[in-house]
Amino acid sequence: MNRFVIYGKLPGLNDYTRANRGNKYLANKMKQDIQKTICKYIAFGVSMKDLEKVDRYPIGLKIKWYEPNNRRDIDNITFGTKFILDSMVCMGIIEDDSRKYVDSIEHIVFTNKNNPRIEVEINEPMCTD
């Protein structure tokens, strides 16, 4: 199975919007810091042989979000997909994050107070047509 796990939670859309409004450089720094963290988890997944470079496209993603509580809306939580996809491209796991390469994303949100995390599973195409 081609997958990796990000431990903790990612900032949501509201956090990113606040950063954008506060200082024009703050949102960019936030994005860079988030991607740096995600890249470490991707590298760990590769080192554990749970994750490898995709060679057949388009792929689908299944992302399971385990939030520490029920406070954030699903659309706020799943905004983190942007950072995940950009990190996967940066690390060479996927070639690009356009629809030619990623044609579906399934989100499922759970609550897990003791182990918040994001599980990202890459589903490669069923056929090569």
C-alpha cells in the first residue's frame, strides 16, 4: 500500500486566512513551514518502504483526518490538502497535482483526542486505458 501518516493536525483555512491578513509574508512562511514538516513525514514513509514514487496516473487519494476534537468544520480541516499535494510534488512522489495526475480525493474526518493525525493513501489507477 502506498501511504504515509502526518502526526498532529495541519492549520486550517481560517488559520491561513488570518496569516494572510496579518502580514503579507506570514502566510508564505506558514506554508513553507507546514510543507517542511509534511516533507519529513513523506521522507519517513519512503524510508519505511510504505511510500514510493507514483509511476501510473491519474491517481486518487484517500485522506483520513483524525482531529483532536469536533471544533473545526470539514471544509476548514480539508484545506490542508493543498499543503499535502504541494509537498508530495516537492518530494517527487507525484509528478504534478493537476487533474491530469490527481483525479479524485476522498476525505473522511474522525475524532481522536489522543492521536490526531492525517493518513494519506495513494490509489493508483485500476487499468492503464
